Amino acid sequence: MTSIEEPDNIGGADIHRASELEGCKVVFTGRLSEVTRSEVKTLVENHGGKVTNNISRQSDVLVVGENPGTEKIEFLDDHDISTLTEAEFYSLFPSRFDDVDGVTASKPAQSTLPDDELGTLTIEIEPLVLQVAKFEAENKGEKLNSLIERSTRGLLKQVIDGEPLRMAEFNDRESLDISLPQNLLAMVETAVETTPRVETAEEFVVRALHSELGFEASEMQELTLTLPGSIVSSLNYLSEAENDCDVNELAVQLLYTGLPERFKTE
């Protein structure tokens, strides 16, 4: 387990989860033991923040690593800039840095409710969407449940703003238990009453994840494949055997079936 020495009188910024970096101008100083500057820049930008090289009055937070620059530390004496220690910064991404000493799990994303005010749902989700969601969450350094909660809030805002849902349809699904704040669930249940083609809170959450990951109908893109003639003949044969199922739809179904297994091997 890696150990991080935290500088004195540094840290404590009121930022407890990665989503709270949105809109923040973040400056780094000193050496970071776990990641490169390029990697932390990507982490911050993936959550809506911006990394700048120089500290100024417009900076929102300074992340302090080992052997920080004197100029940036002295700037803090005369300016009210929030700071995070290296361990506190890693704690914004607990799934990625849980093996680093000093890293603590963040609170549930965008929620200050205690655990006993969380509600549990069992959603039915497509294997491909689930695997993509897990990959996306890991890539952004957050837990899958946090990604689902964030996507649910996003779709809820879309519905409140009166935007129509553009939904793609899938067949095979598997069960997944998730936890969401009770107040969010109450708002979702209210939204379901006025949202066409969505009948339950569970379905609303699944649609939200579709939207977050680009699986809604408006996000679909065309892909042209060149296949051996024998493969095309096999697809045509299978489409005829399945009550004249459209061969393109059949190819998509087979692709969706195979991709989750490939994700599991990565």
C-alpha cells in the first residue's frame, strides 16, 4: 500500500466527490506519487473542471503534492484559495485509488442523505449497456452506483425542461440492484407519471443510463462492415429462419451479444 505524507496546514477544501470539480479551476503543485500530470488533467476535465498551470485569484483549488513549489504555497498566505492534499484529491476517485493510504470513500454522488435514507431499486438492464457503464465509471474514477445516480439526475432535468426522450429498444436484460436517495426516487416517480413510454421508476433509471452513455436513438451512428460472403449468407439464412427478421437487426443483436463478453476479458 502506498503511503502519502501530507503537508502541514494544507487541505480541507469543501470538495468531497469528483462531480464537485465541475466548473472549478484546479492548480497542481509538487510531485504526485500515483499519476502523471497528463492523467490528472484528464481526470479533472472528465468531471467538468479545468486544470491551469499558474495560480491566481481566479483559481478555485490548489492540489498540493510532495515538494510543492514555493511560489504557489506563498500565494496562499495572501489569498483565500482552497487546498486539497494529494490523498484528498485521490479520495475524489475512491474506485481508482482505493489502494492508496489515506484515501477515503466519498459520499454518495450529489447527495448528503445518510445511508438509511437511501432507497433500493432492482433494474433490468442490457448486458452491453451494463458493461459499457462499468467501463465508463472505472475510466472516470467513480462507482457504478454514482454514475447511475448522476445519469438519473440528468434525465430528470431533461424531463423537467420539457425535452422529449429519444429511446432505443433492447431485448435481453439482467438484474442489477442500485441505491438512490429517497428524495431523488420521489422526484423520479413524479416524473414517470408525465413521461410517455416510461411506466416505472426502474425503467426511468435505465433510460437515464442509456442517455448518459449515448444509447438513445438520436445518438446511434451507422457502421459499414465488410464481411466474408459466407458470413453474409449465414446472416441471411438466420434472418429467414427467425421469421424473416431484418438481417441488419440480426447483425446488431449478435454484436450486442458478443461485446459484453469481450469487455469482460479486457
